[in-house]
Amino acid sequence: MVSYFEASLQTISVHHVGNPLQDERYALSDEPLTLKDEIIPRLLMQYFLAPFEKTNEVYHLMHPGDDLDLNEIYHYCTTVFNDDTKFQEISQKIAKHLYSVSGHPKIKAGEVYIGYFNGVQLEGEQVNAVGIFKSETKETFLKVYPQEGGFGMDYEENAININKLDKGCLIFNTSKEDGYKVVVLDKTNGSNNEAVYWKDEFLKLKIRNDNFNQTNNTLSIYKNFVTQKLDGEFEMSKADKIDLLNRSMKYFKEKDTFELDEFTGEVLGNDEAIESFKTYKNQYEQEFETKIPDTFEISDNAVKKQARVYKSVLKLDKNFHIYIHGDKDLIEKGFDDAKAMNYYKVYFKQEE
């Protein structure tokens, strides 16, 4: 979704942000980095932008009071988009803002990079973008080099692996009235409070309700409905559940447009189950304040993403796995009294 083959790095500043609860401070640079050769900018572009090439979710900046100017990042980015000569001053304010929300004891100190990019492409639109990135993980690298009669070895401590970006976001200069388009990356592994500060407290993001997220959310809601909700209302085998999941995936792969009544009729086909699913969907919309329309264009990317987590495997003890891809009527479940064990009978025409 993000492409940067025609993009360029206009300027970048580096600051250091500690954790106030650990009595760590922040350190601000006075000037942007001086990039004297062509190799460093190219490496930085790979480090900062390559991780976003496979992102699909697009967010926007928001504020609980509906006044976007109260969102610090929105205000700072608007200032830079209007006048890039204020970039350095704004980069310092962004670093201070990040420091102010780093209030969880497990949040790591690290360098914060604020960059201004030209010509980054998102959803086919080429625009400028402000990038904010944080590196928290440092590694040791070995260096092998030739010397007289063979090779020598050295090492570099506290170095950064350019293939492992810890946290980052790109704020694109488009859809300003909606809070700009934003893509985000956060590879933090920790407690909820530690993990959410980047998206929720620092950026204040809300996911955009487009056809990707409508497709993704509907498939996710249906999967949870089948695997968690139906057990309490209907007596169903695991094979039946897998069949219901396979039917839904088949619908989304074959159709261009989602129609709620058509979907529930073709996939569930039971009035009580249909009503239960619609209630379940409404509860999700109310809890997460996200309205999913009854009709929307299906996103192929979202279907591919959900297909990876939709399970069609029936696991039997530690001996067998049965992959169910088609007609569930060709598999029967029973109980053998002599062995006191369950069994499945599978019908097929030929082995392949």
C-alpha cells in the first residue's frame, strides 16, 4: 500500500527520549542531521519506509473532543505541511510530547527520528509525509575485514539493525479535514499499557472505516461468533463450525460486494442463527463505536489477511489432522463402544 520508489528524504532530526518514571531525561538536537553522502539517506529510507510496504490498515488522527487542533501531532504536522522551515522547531516539540506520554515504567528509552519525506505514495496518491520513528532495541554487530595474510574481526556495540524498526508512523499530507491519512507500526511486546501508548496516547489514532476494515472486521466478527458465541446457543461439532467458516470465506472470495441479508442467508441459513449474528454484530459496533454498513465493497487484501487465521483443521488428539475444505456431509462423527473412543468416517472417490 505504501510505495517509496520515487520518494526522497528532505530532512531529518534525531532526538533522545528517556522514561520520566525512571528519572531519565530527553535530549534535543539543535539542527537536523547533515547527510553528506548518498549511502546514509538510502539506508535511512530502507529503515524507515520499507516496513510500511505491506501495511493495509490506514488510520487518521483524532481527538475525543472532536477538535482536531487539540491533537498535538495533527497540530504539529499541519504546521510543517504549511511551512517546512519550522521543521526543526516542530521536531523538538514532537520529541517533548512523546516524552510526556512515556509514563509506563517498562517503556524503553531510545532515539526518536522525525523526518520530512517528499513523494511517498499511499493508495496511488503521491504526497509529502512526516515520519516519526523510535528505535529502542540495540544490537551488537560483528565486522569481518581483510588484512594482510587473512582477515580481522571487530565489533560494534549498541548499533541499530536497519531491518528492525521498533515503532514508526507516517502522516500523509492528504485528507486533512479527516485527520490526515496515517499508517503505523508498533512491534512492542509487553503489557497493554506499555503497548498502547504509541497509538493511543502519543498519536491518538482511530482506524479508518473503509472497505478494507469493513471486510476485515466483518470476517473477524463472524469468526468470533462461530467459534465463541454459537456454542452457547446451538449444539455444534467442530466440523460444523469449520464448515461455517469455510462457507463465509467462500462467500467473500467469490463476491465483489457484501450484502448482510444475502451473506447470512447463504452462509448461516438458520433464522435463529441469523438473528443471533446480527445482534452480535450490533454489540460489536456499539462497543467499538464503529458502524459497519450492511453493504460494502469487499477488499481482496482483507480477505487474504483473514484467510491466514481462518482455521479449517480438525485436530484429533496428537495423531491426526483433518483438513476440511469442502462438503462437510462427506465426514461423519460417531462413537465406538468397544474402544470407548470417538471416530470420524470420511468419504472420498480417489486418493491423490
